[in-house]
Amino acid sequence: MTILVEHRPGYRVITLNRPERLNALTVEMAAALNEALDEAEADNSCRALLLTGAGRGFCAGQDLAAIVDAAPADLGNLLEHYHPLILRLRALPIPIVCAVNGVAAGAGANLALACDIVLAARSASFVQAFARIGLIPDCGGTWFLPRLVGSARARALAMLAEPLPAETAAEWGLIWHMVEDETLIDEAQALTARLAAQASAALALTKRALDMAGSNTLDRQLDLERELQLEAGASPDHAEGVRAFLDKRPPVFGRTRS
Ligand code: LHQ
């Protein structure tokens, strides 16, 4: 099994599972990930996802053994398996936490950056490894990096392909938090469970609004916020949130995605 899917109350944990290859990506793994996302979306009781890696690495990017002597067209074909996955992670109406348990290299680094909230273990690192093998950052690297850390740092990360330690990644805003190795999985599960207990429609709409912000003018973004706020405002979770505030009690949101 190239990935493992574990069902928890309100959320699922997806674990990349080729530890002997630092969870390097294959076409089969991408297909399995896509299927896991389809199944999660189809299940209304799944309100959050956690993505992590088995063993000492998170994901070492494309399995290089599969592209030795590959023709340029083969590389393009491979990306037709990976790039839709990146778009799918962004478009999924479910918050996705990524727990980067070890090295995240090449497409593996960018797979992590496509998730909504990224935690990384102190021993983890992020490497835009592409330049080392004469390639350019793909799987959204050239899009995510400048937006997350600014142009100067993005260019150096992409061109030098040096590992960025988790601590610096957090300082630079590439990720949400660095945590100690021993506590990573517990903290990631607690964060995912917390998201799973929140107002699911609002989180899905927030995700959509933030994704549009990169290409919208302020004017258009304000229109979008108004449109999506009407949707959020019509949800029972909104009514419950306001009532709970006024009653000075914690809100109890719906247990299925609306
Ligand atoms: C691996 C891999 C790996 C196979 C470690 N493949 N075996 C997509 C498709 C189309 C076009 C092109 O682009 C892409 C996107 C990409 O992702 S391209 C970038 C691909 N990734 C890389 O270039 C990273 C390659 N790996 C590394 O540089 C190192 O392994 C890192 C820095 C990730 C970790 O270094 P170490 O901690 O020193 O581990 P290691 O190198 O000893 O690796 C452990 C084992 O895993 C080892 O096997 P072995 O049998 O010797 O124990 C490696 O061969 C294997 N492995 N990455 N991508």
C-alpha cells in the first residue's frame, strides 16, 4: 500500500507509505492519494484531513529510479498525475493539515505547501531539490514560494536547492509552526481534530476566498467575500456560533459537512 488511510472521529489521517524510499512519489501513489481525497470528500462526516509520512522522511519528491533516462515528454506526462493532485488539495472543501515528519524534497516539499496548515518536526527540512538534477521547481513550487516567503528567499531556495531547516521555515512564514519531533503527531492530530470540530462550511469558504486572493483585485475580492459571507451566514453553524457567544458557552457545530 503506497498510502495508508486511518479513520478518526471527524477526520482522516493519510500517511505516505514508502518509508524505504523516504516516501518518494510514484504514479500509483498519486492515484491512491487522489482516490483517498475523493473518498474523504464523498464522506460528509470527514471534516478535516491530516497528511503525513511514514518513517524518517515526509516525501523525497519524484521517485528518481522511475525517471532515469526518461524522455522530456515522459516528465510532462508524469506531471499530469501530480499537478491535478496539487489543485485538488487546494480546491478540496475540507481543511488539510500537513505534518512534515522529516525531509520534504522536490515535489514532496510542494505537496506539503499545498496543504492548508503545515506543521514540521524540528528535524524536518524543506529542499527545492530540483536544481540539483537540472529541473525547475514543479508541483506549484514557483507559485507557492514567492507568495509564502517573498521573491528574494524564493529565488535562493529554488536556485540553490539548499535544505531549509523547519525552524527557519517557520521563522520565514513558509509553514505555520515547528514543533519538537516527539510531539509532532500528537500536535498535528489535536490541530486536525480542532478543525474537524469547527464550522465546516465556513472553513471551506475561507479556503476558497484565500485561494482567489492571489489573482483578484481588492475590489473583486471584496465582492467575493460578500458573496461567500452570504453563504456562510445562511449556515446553521453561524446561527449556533452567535447564539453560543451570547449564551457564554462553547458552540456545538454540525457533525457533518453542510
Ligand atoms: C530516493 C529518493 C527519490 C528514489 C531518496 N527517488 N529514491 C516530478 C515528475 C516529473 C518531472 C520531474 O519532477 C518531478 C518532481 C520532483 O520531485 S523532482 C525532485 C526529485 N527529488 C529529489 O531530487 C530528491 C532526491 N533525494 C535526495 O536528495 C535525498 O535523498 C534527500 C535530501 C531527500 C534525503 O537525503 P538523506 O537523508 O541523506 O537520505 P538518502 O539520500 O540516503 O535516501 C534514503 C534512501 O531513499 C536511499 O536509498 P538507499 O537504498 O540508498 O537506502 C535513496 O536512494 C532513497 N531516495 N530520495 N527521490
